[in-house]
Amino acid sequence: MSHKLAHAARNIPGTVSSIDWESLSASEARRLREFGLDEGVEVELVKPGGWFGGPAAVRIGRMTVALRRHVAEAIRIVVPAE
């Protein structure tokens, strides 16, 4: 079962199952692709966005990036069963 990256458990790696590219602006989509973010890539929510819509810290490979909440909402991940 997939769920939104914005609502993932912290520090638990998951695999991107889909990205709602239509909900993102062209520059946001380009930025994600420049980070190497696409279906099948492993990601990890390091710090969720704040209550008032602050950015979420997300680990993509060895790099940690800040994503706006609506961008993290557009990314669906699958976490392997423990």
C-alpha cells in the first residue's frame, strides 16, 4: 500500500511508487528530476513539514533536500513490510 511522502514515518526508507506530476509546476517537476527523484527511487522523510506548511527534509540517496509540503504531498511511496 502506498501513502504520501508528507505523511510517512520519519527515518524509514521507502520507494517512490508514483509522482503526481500534474499537480506540480514545471520548475518544481524539473527540480525533482534534477535531484534524481522518480518512480523506483529510495527516499526517506527526515523531518516532516511544520504545522504551518514549512518544508519537509527528505533524503534522496546521500543528499538531503527541502521540499515544500505540497510537493511532498504529490509523491507516493511504498515502505517494505518489516
